[in-house]
Amino acid sequence: MSSNKKYWKSVEELNENSSIVETLRQNEFVEEIPVEDFLGDKETLESSSTTRRDFLKYIGFSTAAASLAACEGPVIKSIPYVVQPKEIIPGVANYYATTIANGFDFANVLVKTREGRPIGIKSNKLAKSHGFGNARVNASVLGLYDSLRVKGPKKDGKNISWDDFDSEVVAKLNELAASGKQIALLTQTFASPSTARLIAEFKAKYTTANHVVYDAISESAALDAFQAKYGIRGLANYDFAKASTIVSVGADILGDWQGGGFDAGYAQGRIPHEGKMSRHIQIESNMSLAGANADKRVTVKPSMQKAVLAKLYSYVVGGSVSVSLPEQLDATVQAIASELKKAGSNGVIVTGIQDVNAQTVVLAINEFLGSKAFNVSSPILTRQGSDKAVTALVNDLKAGKVGAVIMAGVNPAYTLPNASEFTEALKNTELSVAFSMKEDETASATQYIAATPHYLESWGDVEIVKGHYSLTQP
């Protein structure tokens, strides 16, 4: 259907005899372009044999040349070594070994450097334990060059000197200790013998000091169960390369379960062309990395995971339990238990359920099997946090029983479930100090902030696994 609508561009078009309208019809431009003013003689230009493409090339080259001439770069002088170190060749990378221990990731790594500047992190496969880093470990070098790092000490958001920081904090600590007020140390898991000694010396000087270890990703239930059974606060060390049958109940053994680092052993036990292929059964609610790689994946509700674990204990170890499962699921659990019993010492079971009883059941099953993959003599020490101790500290803060809080390597104002309560309770203290690389949520809420070094510019020691010591060096 055709339209009879007519659109007008201006009022002048209403006048059919307008000279302006007629001019626009014949010529796009109202005025003649003054070519002579900027290109020279019009007749000479029109008779020129230079093509439009050549003309644009000339214009482009001259513009670029003028721009380059106007932009003079800074002069950077390279000063040669007076006595060049033998180990440094300009342009050739060097490597050195160190250990990352930031409270969450613990690993022995190799650092790639050029002229003393770290530029890359890779796994240290020669290390006796935890020599494989994850993506976070590989990216940790970026934190060294973070422009938002805290440069020095601060008081109420303003920069102060280290001398003022030391004198003011020490004076306040002495005052609080004399009055009998509690001094709380809230720290990450350091897993460092030398740091543990420093904390012990601090507690000896300030007898009212209380050290609370806080892990943002808590393994408190597993730690409590292991400590109750074996007398040391640590995590069972699993080597999945030694297992032919692996059963996991809610534990992502290929992810960050209990700090991660189990994927290397898992891969070593699944090399078909070398005759190695462990059987992996994953019982879980949500899809995980371990579940995606499992030979058999059984989905259950989160509320039923403990019941499944109890039934597994009953079918493997023996005895009766007062739990019931749907008929089909019960048959599946019974078949899994049969596989575990058949594997014997080559079988292993793990769980990610945050419950002391569930963790105790897993320890008992592995002991009954005599699992080769289950090592309690060299436990992992990279998690030391206690949920009960953290809860008690928050309650003491709210009650006004704590005079000072000194925090290192933690950000409870962001990671705690009741973070707002903690931040509000922090105002009840007379002294609050945060040792941090960044002015994060917790540091912003404290009176004092003390800058801490990156692990690539630090000295230290780490005991990732009991009896295995690693060094941190810049």
C-alpha cells in the first residue's frame, strides 16, 4: 500500500517558487567550496596527474611525520654493572625456589625472575610435598606489583611513621595488659614454626593475650575430629595415587577441598596406558569438578549425605545405625560399600561434610580398611582455624571484654557470616590493628593499619606437612 505522505525538510519547501529550494536541488553545498584557498590553483590541481590515492598517501605520511617530530620520548639511560653478578645475564631468566603461604594457598613454587624482578610462578616438581600450584598461585605474582598496596603504617586513615606506630601501639598494649584487659590476636593459619615461636613470646610477655586462628574457608570440623582421635590439630594426608577405589561424599578432591593439592596424586592413579585406572565414585548434591571426572556419580540431597555416610560405615565396618534410606539409594550405597571392602587397603573414603561426627566416621572407615592412601603420621598443617574460638571472640568483643585486637592475614569484616556484628563490636575495643597488604574492609575499620610485605619479598619458614619444612625467600 503506497503512502501519500509528504515530508518537508524546512519551511522554505512550502514555497514552490523559492530560489533557495531550487539551488539546493542543483547543488548539495549552498556555497562553493574554496578549493583555491587550501589546495592552491584550481586549474593546475584539476590538470594534475596525481591520483586521489597518492594524494591521501602524501597527506597521511606528512601528518604522521609531523606527529612523530612533535612527540619526543623520554631519554632512559641504561647504566651497566660495575661488577656484573655471575648469575645475572641481561635478557636471560633466572629461577629460585620459595614457598607461598598466604593462609589459603600453600605450595612450594619456582619463581622466574629477570634482573631480580619476579615475572612468573610455576610448580616446583622437585619438592617433597605440595609442589603443584593452582591458578591462584600462578597469578600471585601480580599482587607484588599492585598499585593499591598499603605503602606504610596509617592511623585513622592518615600516614604516620613506623616509629610513631611502634611507640603508640606498644604503649597502649602495656596499658591494657596492666589493667588486665584481654588482648586478642586474630590471624590466618601461618603453618610456620618461627611465627609460632614469635606468637608464644608475645603471649609470654602479655599474659592476657589470646591467639585465635581464623580460616575464611573453615575445616574446623575435620580438624576437631582429627585432633580428638590422634592428638594433633591437622588434616589427614591423602595420596590418591595409592588408591584403586576412591569414594567421596561431598568432597571436591579436585578442587579446593581441605586446601587442594590432591589433583596431582589423583592424576597419577589414572593413566590407562600404564595400566593404572582407579575407580572414582562421587556422592554429592551439586556438580563439582570431582563429580564431573568421576566414573560413577550419585546425586543425593544435602540433608541425606550424613545418612549415606552412616550406612556406608554400617556396611563396611559392621553394626547397625538408626537411619534409613530410600530403597534404590540404599542398594546403591550397599554396592559402593562392597567395592570398598573388596579394594581393602587399596580403597579410601573422604568427605567434605562440615560435621565432627561425619569426619570421625570417615577416619574410622579408613582405619578399618588399612588404606594405603590414608596417612595420619604426616598430617597437613595448612588449616588450624577453630569456629568455636572465633565465635567466642566475637561474643567477647560484643560484651566489651576485649581491650585490643591485632589482626594479620585475615579480613573477617568481609568473610565472616556475621561480618556486620564483628565490625560493630570492633568499635568497643580501645586498640585495633590490622596487618594487611591492602586497605580492605577490616583494615578500613581499624585504628591502625600496618603494611605487610608480599611473600615474594619476605623471609620465613613453612611446615605444610608435619616434618616437611620449606623456606620462603625473596
